[in-house]
Amino acid sequence: MPTLRERKRERTRQAILDAAVALFERDGYEATTVADIAAAADIGTRTFFGYFASKEDLLFPGGDERVAAAVTAITERGPADRPADVLIRALRTVDAAGHGFVDRQAAVRRQVMRSVPAVHAAALMRQLEAQREIAGHLAAAYPDELDDVTASALVGAFIGAVTGAADALARHPDREDGRAAFLDATDRALRPWMR
């Protein structure tokens, strides 16, 4: 169970994220300053930088946790688990932990990526780095089945399925079955890799 300090830290982190999303929606990403976000979250700018290194980092708060979930799923795989099964399990773990791909924050991230080229470029770099890290772990875990190229192709297909499904659902924010549709679409896209 998290300590009081850990719970307080998480509440402050979430308050910063919530304030940023609201300000990005209202004023736009580029017009919003770190000072604006800190004020809206009722903290100082020094405190802000204790949680996030930059304004851009607010758009990608769960990236490390997503990669860690994939690495954990690979490490803890069962003997009958196929590579695609492991990736699907990691996705479901991340989704269950609340690191959504089809939530309000994800919609704001997509809008900013479409309108701010530097953020789009940063997102692509983060995605590529994550893809390489996950593929390396996957190839090492399945040396008789995957080499670097096939592991990279599988992880690329997985990330493409996740990104494509999330982007399509972002165009339909009122869809009540969004999360279920997202997970189902990703499962279907990876079905050829499952045995």
C-alpha cells in the first residue's frame, strides 16, 4: 500500500496533469506556460519541475510505465505464451492501471501533435525508442523464434495497431464502448501473430 507521502505526491502529479489538460484545451498548448499550469494546480514552478522536466513531458506521462509493463510481461511470460500474447497482456495491464489511450488526455495529446510539429517529432522519437527497447527484450526472450528484425516488425505492428485504434476512437469521443473497441481492435490486428 502506498505511503501517505506517495499518495500526496500522486495527487499533486495528477493535479498538474489535470490543470495542463484543461489549459491546453482552453488556451492552446503554445499559449500555456509552465507558470500558468503551476498556478492552476496551486503549486510553485519549482514544484512543477520536481514532477515534470518540461511542459512537453505533460503530454506523455505514462510512457515509461507502458514500456515497463511490456518488459515485465516479457520477463514474467509463461512457457506457452507467444510473443503477441505477451504484448496484448502488457496492453491490458497498462489499460487497467489507467494509462488510457482513448481518454481526454490522449485526445489533447493528439490535437497538440497535429498542431505543433516539434511535439509531433518528439512523440515519434519517444515511440521509436519504446519500440526498440521492447523489441530488444522480446528478441532476447524468444531467441529461437525472433531475431531483431522480426521482433521489431512484431512490436511495430503492435504499436501501429494501438496507435491506429486510438486515433480512430479519438474521432468518435462519444462512443460508449471505446475502451472495449480499442482492446478488441488491437487483439484482432495481432491475431495473425498468435498461435
